[in-house]
Amino acid sequence: MVSADQVSVGVLVTAVPRDAVDEAVAVCGVGARRGGGKLPPHVTSYLTLGMCLFPDDDYAEVAAKVTGSLDRFGCWDAAWAPPSASGITQARKRLGRAVLGEVFERVAGQVATMSTRGAWLRGRLLLAVDGFDVDVPDTEQNAAEFGYAGTGEKRSAFPKLRVVALAECGTHAFRAAEIGGYSAGEKTLARGLLMRLRRDEVLTADRGFYSFDNWTLAAGTGADLIWRAPTGLGLPVVKVLADGTFLTVLINPRVSGGRRRAALLAAAAAGDDLDPDEAHLARVVEYDIPDRAGSGELVVVLTTILDPADARADEIAAGYNERWEEETANDQLKTHLRGPGRVLRSRLPDLVVQEMWSWLIVQYALTALIAQAAHAADVDPDRVGFARTLRLVRRSATGTADISP
């Protein structure tokens, strides 16, 4: 039998192996303060992750839960005593903001398998990009780095951190993220994610992420795109396809002059290649939602999948609808894991960023666990409740139950 407290720590150590932490520490140039110290970087990393798994507990309580079983995973010396709150704070400062971001980069791999339901569109992995903001403690340093929402009497009560992330639609697992201050727009932060797409992926995105430059960057990776068109974007009809969708040309707004624009449309109609710095050929799928807000809402979706034989119009629409799965991922982190309305613990910017990476890692670990359970049971991961899984993992750490291997 495995003791209960080992299970929740095991979830973290399995998803975040010691080797990944040690490699991240080496890359970031963060070493232990002294040989034999009881809070070397790898222990501090797991403690910080534990604080996100148990946001209601203070530092000392989290340390008691986490360090009590880390030794069984080769990450703790049984002769050490659990550290104090002040010792943990100093260790977190030594760890800095970069290490756990590097850890996330190393561990947040593909979770979906070919049998994962809702994860694929014609053999290509469905991803979504979206953003959210998080309240951080109202300290002078945090305010200076992250800023507030609004101004004057409408200013937010707390400074806010902005996160834009890529998530797998089928598993809700965060795969990549960019973190910045509130003034950093989602569209701008997304650029750091778009260049990381792969040819075997399909990225879905809401209209707020569209710009010609972002489309160019994402399409240039070879990944396919299914993005909602922003209101007011001109979509000239180049060719109507057999399924009722049509081809259009997305023209760089920096291209001036009606003559040049007309030439680009003519080239597209003739089947000529377009300079991606000037224009892109895209397919437009339009459909309505009759019961949305009491009246029909026209949804206009742009895609790089030009041939209906490669994906029918209804498949494109269904693929775009999967974008809402990222909202579920955001809710898992903000509502269930962190807690609604909860302010982060960290009072210094470096520790705020460190803590945010920890939240992302813990969410990834839990969604990976859910995906494994769903695969074993041959069900959609959506049918394995995140809140219930989180309760089971937290309860296991308190020693209230024994769980078989």
C-alpha cells in the first residue's frame, strides 16, 4: 500500500521529474547556497508547486505535507526538518522567476493520444489560444511591474498579471504560456506562442487574436488555423466552393493603393502564389447560432484549410467550437485550483512570476492525470471531473485515506 500523503506528491513528481528540475536549475544558473542545505533548488521548486496544490495552507503546513514524503521520491533527506516560512521565502527568492518557467517548458508535452476524444481534426491535434488575468498582492513592486486595470475611481483593487496560453482542446492541458503585465495585450503576448506551432496541429482562436501579422506568423509554421474573423474585416469573394464556403484574400493593411489590392485579388483568382508579406488565401466558413442571445448570430470563421475535401464546413465549425475548451482550462486553474477571487501569495514580482508558472505546472499535472484515467476507462476526458480529481489528490495528502498503487 502507498500512504496517502505520497499520492499527491507523487502526482507532482511524476509530472515534474527531478531531472527536469535539475536541468532547469542548471540552465538558469541557480545553484544551492551551500552543500547539504535543506532547501536546495529542487526542494524549493516542489514546495512552490505544493503551495499551488494547497492554496489554503500557510507555508509551514505545505512544507509539512510536501517534505514528509519527498524523501521517498529521492528528493528529500529524511534527516532534514521541515523548513520555516521565512526559510521558504528566502529560498524562493534564491530560486528566482526563471526556473519554474524553464521547468514548464520541459514537462508540458503533448498529453493527448490518438484515442483521446475531442482532441483531433482529421488527424491533426486541436489547440486553442486564450488569455486570462490574475490578481496579485497590492505592493509597490507588483504595481510598478504589472499595473492595474482601469484608472482613477475605476482602477482595479489589485495589480493584475496577464497570461496567454496554448491548451489542448481534448485534454485542457496547458502546453505553452506567456506571462506579462496587465498592459501587455493578449494579441501581443500571443506572438510568442504562435511561432511554436507545428505542422500536425490546428490552432483555434477568437477574433481578438487576429491581426495580419499574427496570421502570417502562425500560418508560417505550417500549422492549420481556424480563427474567428474580427468584425469589419473585409473578406472579398475570390471563389465560391461547392460546399457553400468561399475563398478570400487577407491583405496586409500596410499595402496601400486600390490598384495593388486589385492585383492581389486577381492573382488569387488566377491561382497564382501570393507573397505572404502582402496577402494570404483563406477559406471562409459562415454559420449561425439560432438560439444565441435570443436571435441568430452569424459566426464567420477563417481557416487555412482551403479544400473542403480536407475538412468539411461542419467540421471547421465544430473545430472552432472546441476553442471553448480553453475556457474550461482557464476555469480549472482560476476557479477550482486557485479558488475564485483569490489573490496570489507573492508580494515580489519575481515570486509572482514564479508562482504563476507553478499554477500552470500543477494544472498540467492534474490534466495529464485525468487524461491517463480517461484513456484507461476509454472515456472522454471531459467526463472525468477536474474538481473531483483535485479533491481526491488534496485529500490523499492529508492522510485521510490509503490509496492502492
